[in-house]
Amino acid sequence: MTPLPPSFSEREALWLAPFAMRSADSRGRRYPQEEQPYRGPFQRDRDRILHCGAWRRLSGKMQVFTGDRGDYHRTRLTHTMEVASIARTIGRGLGLNEDLIEALALLHDLGHPPFGHAGEDALAECLERDGGFSHNRHAITIVEELERRYPDFPGLNLTAEVLSGQATRIDKTTPAAAPLLEVQVVETADSITYDAHDTDDAVKLGLVTLDELSQLELIRATVAEVRVRWGNIEPNMLRKATVHELIDRQVRDVLQTSAATIALAAPASAAAACRAGWLIHPSAELAARKAELEAFLYERVYRHADLVQVRRLAQRQMRELFDALAARPERLPPKYRDRIAQVGQRRAAAEFIAGMTDRYCVQQYDEIVGT
Ligand code: MG
């Protein structure tokens, strides 16, 4: 008789480092559910996020650039997939729980409203006297309350580890105990990912040139390495090779630095790793180089006049749409009208808008306000 394949706990026992989070140690779900023999709890969380409606709408939400600039650049969905991929690479290298990492990565931007951070700022302004709006907190509202996909409980009933991992993203200014290493990996991978892909998109869309970016030490050294390997390649290939190298360089650095930090702290369990503080990070040198790149991207790309104009228009439309919906909640779809009893008229309107894609938001604006 063919032996049964190993259970997820047996697989984890074989592969995971002592400081990784184990499925068997999970604090479980709010609504207890029987485990499945072939899928561990974090793998199940990953799948639940992947199958929910809010996940699919990420394809229509902007990262940095809206759809008026063609189809090359990243959307919130492709950004999320890149974060998950890079985070898994780092997690695997360090012997961490990849299923948990992937679930956390897929969840991390799920609460983004249309039009990225500009949209978030607009909603925060609308709810200024009603508790504000945070996309990181909204991701939890989505998976705890707004998604309705199971007959016996609201939300996705995710594990405590995935929910508390996302919760650490809400307020990064208040020092708190370090989260699980898997959470730290996703946080670090997010930064690696956007530094690399925003560089790629900005050059491809012609907002800056690779020459201009080469004033920065990180890009200069990266381009130099590409040239040593491939010589004088044509500009498009140079950009692509530079972006691959930029990811590789950051991942290598984070793996080396974090492996050394972990070896020094020698945590014997996931809980001990949290007590040891932040162990996953780039070297001080790379952190400084990344800060230079981010400052440059902020000035030259995120604050580019064309982008500012698009964002201002979107913010104005979102505020006007919010005012119209908050004043006339009968225009909300039934799902959000039902939310009024729990969260009030204003937040229910904001939650409806937060779930929209960029395109749907403009369409709703035209239909409800623009007439
Ligand atoms: Mg992100």
C-alpha cells in the first residue's frame, strides 16, 4: 500500500528552523474549525485571502501609477505578488514558515482604497472626526467583517498569527514587542519590492533616467555590476538587468545580515525570537543607500507634477463621492447599508469607497456626483 504523504506538521518538523512559527503552535481561529489533513492552517489562510473578492479587486487599484499610463507598470495586485515572492525567498533561506509568510504578504495591502496613499489620505480626511482611516486596519476589517463567504461566520476566520501580524502594521511609530520573524520578513520584503519596481516603472515610463538615478550609490553600484557582467547592453535590457540585480543585491544583504543577527541571538523558539527584538533587516550600509533611493523617488517620482495632478483630482472626487454617500446612505449597496447600525453612516460610506477599484470609483463619481 502506498504510504500517506507527510502531514503539514511532519513537513514543518523537517524543514523549519527552531525559531520559525509552527502551525501546531497556532493560537487558532475565533470560530474553531477542524483542521484539514492536507493543508496547514496558514496555507488555508493564504487560500482564503486568494479566493476573496477584495483580493481580486487589487488588480484595479493603483500602486504608484494609474491606468492612464499604459499597462506596463505595477498594480496593487502585482506589487503584492512580488512582495510574496521575495518574502518567500527570504523566509525559505532562513528556515521560516513560508505558508505564514505568504498569507501575511497577500493580506498586507488588501485594505488599500482606490488611488493608493492619496485615496487613503482622502478617506482619512473624510473620517477625521470619526476615528480616521488606515488601509492597514481596513485590511483587518475586510477579513474579519466585510467578506462574507461562509455560512457559519462573518469574515474569513483567519488564524490569530495572520491577524496579529497585520495588526503590527497599523501603528509603526509606537514601539511594541517585535512580531514573529515571518511578519518581519514581509515588512522587509515590501521595502525591497517597491524600491526595485518603482525604479523600474519610473524609468520605463520616462519620469527619470537611469543616468539620473545613477547619482545614487545603490543604483551606481548596481549598474556597474550589470556592466561588468554584460558590457554595453541596450538601454531597455540595462534597465531590466539593473532591476533584477537590485532585487538580488537587497535579498542577499538581508539574508546575510539577518542570518548573522539570528545566529547571535540564537532564539530557541518563535516566542524567543520575538523577545530578541527585530532580527530581520538590511545592513546599516544598505539601509542608508535605500533611504537615499527612497528620498530620490519621493522627490522625482511620487511628487512628479503629472502624478500630483492625477492624485488631486482623484482625492477631490473621492471626497465629493463620500459627502454624497454619507448624506444619502440609501444610495449605498445593501451590504454597506447593513453596516450603518454597527459603524455609522459615515464609516459605512467610507468602507464602500475603500473597496472600489480606481475605475469603479471614477464611474461612481460620474454617476452619483458628476451629474
Ligand atoms: Mg505593500
